[in-house]
Amino acid sequence: MSEFTGEFAGLATAICWTATAMSFQIASRRIGSVSVNLIRLVLAFVFYLIYSKIFLNQWLPLDAPLKAWIYLSISGLIGFVLGDYFLFKSYEFISSKISMLIMTLAPPVAAILGWFMMAEKFSWMNTLGMLLVLGGVSLVVLKKESSNGIRQMRYPLKGILFALLGAIGQGVGAVFSKIGMGDYDPFASSQIRVITGIIGFALMITLMKRWGMVQKGLSDRKASRALIIGSFFGPFLGVSLGMVAFKFTSVGVASTLMATVPVFILLPSHLILKERLTLREVIGALVAVGGIAIFFL
């Protein structure tokens, strides 16, 4: 393994989540966040079944120790069910770029919990890198607006709060993921999280009486295409690469590198969604890349 396996995996995760953020924004606005969350986890579970049978010679992670099932299940409930529910709910009110900006609060949450729960070290160089990454990402997606000299909140407060709750859920879920995985296979560990997530969302949809929305969502062709793409790059490949990152580096470093999605999303949002690319965004991207480089020093 490379000395920077965890860091490379963290960057690969961010690239995967770029594709999934755009895909799930489209799907969430068509069929609702609850439906998207359940359907994408079921699709991801199918991908995991295929992977596990081919590479691990088993359909399910039945060889996982009890500790792994407990902590990874907690991670699935906090990260997938609560964290992702609020993140996807934010897509209904604000764009994926703004949601991803607020999600950059997940690394500090993960780093603090990692230090508190696992005594992980976070050097001053790591701190500098994290600050540069977060600063660059903030510069990319935050725009100052004022009216009569008074600053106004540009985006709906409800969307901001949903994304904030999503960030907290992701940060807490990341720590429980690392504790539960230990030396176990990252993909099999992710499969446990997905199983728990499916159960959690199935209960949520039953209580909310939203099964009709799920059925409607399955018949929406445009949403279905976005869900297939997002499910492969998100809860399957992206989440598993994230587990690899947690395994080989600290949750603070891994979570920070994963938080560069708003930088990676610039070019595809310009080419696919026809959003204007500004000098401010380019400068912000360069600052974030500089922060990423520090993690490899």
C-alpha cells in the first residue's frame, strides 16, 4: 500500500460524491428526498451483493465480528439515515453546491470526535491544510450580497439548517465507521451500513406513510437514471472508498479531503448545468488544492 493510500482514497471519494451530488439533486427535486434515500440504498445494496460474491466469495458480510455490526449499524443510522436524509432534504431548497459547502463542517466534527473517542492525533500541519481546504471551498460557493448596506441571507434558512444537520450526522457517522471497521474489509463494512440504512429508511417511510411516493419515484424515468448513476458513485463506490480512507488515515484528514466536492463540482456544473464559472471560484479551487497538497507533505 502507498504511504498516502488514505489520502488518495479521500480524494477519490470526493470525485465520486461530485457525481452523486448532482445526480441526487435532480432526483430529489423530482420525487422527494425520502424516496431518493431508500431507492439509492437498495440499488447500492445490489451493487454490494455483486461485488461481495465476486471478490469476497460471499453474498453478505456474515463473517463480520459483533463489534463491527454494532458500530457500523450505529454509523449507518446516524450517517445514512439521519445525515443523508437532512442533506438530501436540503437539495429541495438550495443547490448541491451550497449544500456541499455546509457539509465542509463535517471534517471539524469528525476530527474533534476522533480526538475525543479514539485519541487520534491532528498535527498543526493537518490543521493548516484543513483550514485552507475549508477556506478555499467557502470562497468557491459563498457570495456576499448586501441591500442598503445590510447583509442578507441569500439562501433559504430551512435549506441551510437541513444541510447543517446533515454535516453533523456525517461527521459523527464517520467516527463510528472507523471504530466499527477496524481491520475488516471496507466494502463489506459499507454493506453493513447500507443494510442498516435500508431498514432505517423503510421504518421512516412507513411511519410517514410515503410508500406511494416511492412507487411514483420508480416510475419516473429521469429520476431513475439519476438514481442509478448516483447510487453507484455514492453509497457504493464513494462510501466504500471513504471507508478505505478512514482505514488508512485519521477521520479528520479523510473527512477534509472528502469535503472538496464543491471544488470538483465546478467544471461539471459549468459544462452540464451551464452555470457560470467565475474568477473567485477558480481562486477558491486553487486555495483548496493547496490545502490538499499539505496533507501529502
